[in-house]
Amino acid sequence: MNYRTVDETSHFKFEDAYIADVQVTKGIFHLILDNVTILPENSCNRDIRTMRTNQMMFKLEEAEVVSLVEEGYKVYDANGNLSQTYEDQEIAKEQYTSVIKEFADGSIYSLEKQEELYTFLIDAPNERTYNLQVKASHDMEEWDRFMSKEE
């Protein structure tokens, strides 16, 4: 990879990033992302304008999944009347890896970092939204090229 940053999540926008691949095992959390926005303040952005990239490797070091929640939703009939409500569902620890691996072909709705806690809102391919919290010591982003971003 030609470009590499460490602990610069605030210098990217991950909203609407496509998740091409997911690797999660004990201590390892890697995502391959397309359509990531690179902000002007990014240390590798020499153009000092908003750019984007594909095939970014996003890594969390010493990663530990803290929680995984399938967010609830409401179902309405054709007349707009509420027909059913599904509450948030906490995913069991034993299922973390298998559920997270299903995020491939989904997209990131948001990514926030507070100290060592990374909170992802993910629109998964199964038409469900998940809130994923991962504790990690550092994040690392690697990519090969900058591309123009349509404004």
C-alpha cells in the first residue's frame, strides 16, 4: 500500500463506505472499504481537498468486540398503520464473528471514535442495521491511490 495513517479516523469520512471484506478473529479486526472520503486535513492528502479512495484496508489493533446489537425496527401496512415492532436485539458473544463476517457487501452508516472505543453503525446486506462497538489500541488505514470526489 502506498499510503498509511495511524489514529487518523477523524481525517476520513466513512459514511456510505462499502464493505468489500471483513476479517475478524481474536485481536484482529480488518475491513476492506470502498468509497471512503479522505478529508483535506489527512496527513497524506497533499492536494488539501476532499478526495476519496477504494480498496482501503482499515485495521484495528489489539481489537476486542465489546458489543453487537441488531437494531430494532417497525413494520407498517400499506395504509401507514403500525403492524409490528421489533426491539433491539443483543447478539450473543459466541455469534459475534459469524454475524460480523456477514457485513461484507454492506455499508457503514457512521463510524465514531471515543478514546479506545470505535462505534460502527452498519447497514448489512440482510437489510438490518447493527451497532458494533470495538475496543482497540490503534487504528490504521492503508490505501494505494487518491481519486477525485464528485461534489
